[in-house]
Amino acid sequence: MNFKLAKLYDADGNLAARWFVFYYFKNPVTGKYQRFVEYISQKYQTRQQRYDHAREVRKEINNKLNQGWNPLLQNDKSSTSMIKCLDYYLEAKDREIRRRTYISYCSYINDFKEWLLRQNYDKMSVESFNYNNAQEYIDHINKKKISNRTFNNTLQAIKGCFNFLILKEYITINPFFKQKKLKLEETEIIAFTSDELKTITEHLPGHDYNLYVIALLVFNCFMRPQEIVRLRVRHLKKGGEYLQIPGDVSKNKKNEVIQLTPSVKDAIKKLDLNFPGEYFVFGYKMKRNKREIAPTRITDAWNVFAKKFGIEKNIYALKHTGNGMALENGANTRDLQLQNRHSSLEQTQKYLDRFSKIPSERFIKTIPKL
């Protein structure tokens, strides 16, 4: 016999490990058996789901082998089904992007997969999926009346998938390359008023001191909530003199240093930091804890405070306010770029230009009364 039937490797039931179906086919040139592997997608999150799917995969492979199929002669990636290509793409993204981003990608790709199934395109080879099919899908999502931003995010994920398949030599042309992003309306820069800042200063420390320190990190250090929840005790250097942000925390995945203002340093010194270095500074219940929280927990806590004290703006508006006030106080663009950790001065300037469209509160007060 020139083949060995497919079997499952289940890593002794360990769901954190890669499961795969493997089989062997004898190479007529070398006379040795060559192993072939088909991985079980990690989207199957329970053992039973993986065993059920593996059983189907084994059955399909073994039927083909018994019918004379030669995998050595059928190594053309372009004949791979659309669904398998999409699963392959998601598995690759899962290893290179953060969990929250990966969940967003899954949402866009899974919507595409559901559409393929409804259109009976799921078994279509990736090479056969053409411009017309791509336009069909674009027409489909346009009928859903989604926002321009959601459309662009969906298109980016789908285009990225086909660019990945080009890189892996499954196809040579991206069927979505003709599709263009839609124009986005410029979001309004909303800043806190001096009265609102006074309310925060006077009431937030007593309401929730951990949230107050978080607000200062947004206001003075221009940190993003998703970065703040990843901060660990060991990232606070010299007792809170500065922050050393590694690539697995920062949004741009680069090692960075954040300079802390005197008010932030003073606030951090009042935190109890006598915890192991691996503990999150704002972990479970926004306290020092080994359990990480989602950025939405910060939003939830802020909303409770804001509702209690009649504030309608979200916590991220503190970042805009801090930038705007620094600009009004004479900060230079280079310093603002470094504190915002923007990749270029041009990026910072585009951000700051949006402030210049609104006269400052200081200017308004200089206008004489009639």
C-alpha cells in the first residue's frame, strides 16, 4: 500500500496546543513515506467540537486515499476552497495581532464566510473567486446600511486576507483591489471645560482614586485605555518616576518611555505598589491584580462617575483636552509628538490642526463686550 490512513494528533486533549490530522503517502522517487498535515482550526473551542471536526476531516481524506487520490500530484494551492483559506488566514492573524484586534478580524471574516455559504461559494476554489464575486459581496454589505467606518474596516480585513494569500502563493491577484475605502467624516474634537476639569479634580480622587490616576495618565501622558490596562507594576521605574512601556503593551508595538508630569508622579506614589512586578497596576476591579481587565471596564467606571456629577464627555476626551491645553500654553510640536508617541511630526500636526478650527476658551474671554 502506498499510503497510511489519516489519524488525529490531539495533544492529549490539550486545547491550548495545535491539533492536526496527519497521513502518509509514499514518494515514488525516494521510496519513503511523506507526511501530510491538516491543522484543526482553533475556532473549535471545545474538545468535542474538535473531535467531531477531526472525524470529518479524516473521513474525507481516507475516502480520497482509498479512491486513488495522490496528494503529491495535487499540491496546487490555488485549488484550495475559500473557507479553508479564510480559516488559514485567521489562524495566521491569531499569532501576530492582539486578542481584541483578532476578535474584530474574526467578526469581519466570519460575516464573509456566512455570505459565501449562503451563496454556495464555500467550496469555490480561491483562484475562482473573481472581481464579480467580490463586487457581489460589496453590494451585499452596502445593503446592510453600515457606517462608512465599518465598511472601511470590513474592506481592510478582506483585502488583507487576499493580500496574505498572494504572499503565500495561493493566488496572484486580489479580487478586491478595485474596491476603494469610503470617505470618513472628520470626528469632532471635544474638550473638557475648565468647570468640568475642576469637578474631576475635586471629586474623582474621593470617588475612585484608581480611576483618578487613570484619568491623569490619559490627560497628561496621552495614554490609551488599552495601554493602561496592560501596565504592570514592573513598568513603573524608580517608584513611578517614569514608565517603561514594552512592545507588548504599546499600541505601535515599540518599546517606549513615557515621561510623567509632577501631578502624575504624586498621584502614583499614593498607590499601593507593594505587589509582584507581573501584577497589573489596574487589574481586576482596577486595582493591583494578576488578572487583566478589558479597556471597557475603565469606560464603565468612568460612566458611573460622569453620570453622578453631570459630565457627558468620555474619558478619552481628556487626551484631546490635554493636548489642546499644552498647545495653548506654548508646547512645541516635537514634544507633543514624543508624548503622544506618534510615528511622525506629520501625524502630530494633522491631529493638532483639528484644534485650530475651534477658537480657544482663552481667546473667547478676550473679546470685549458691547
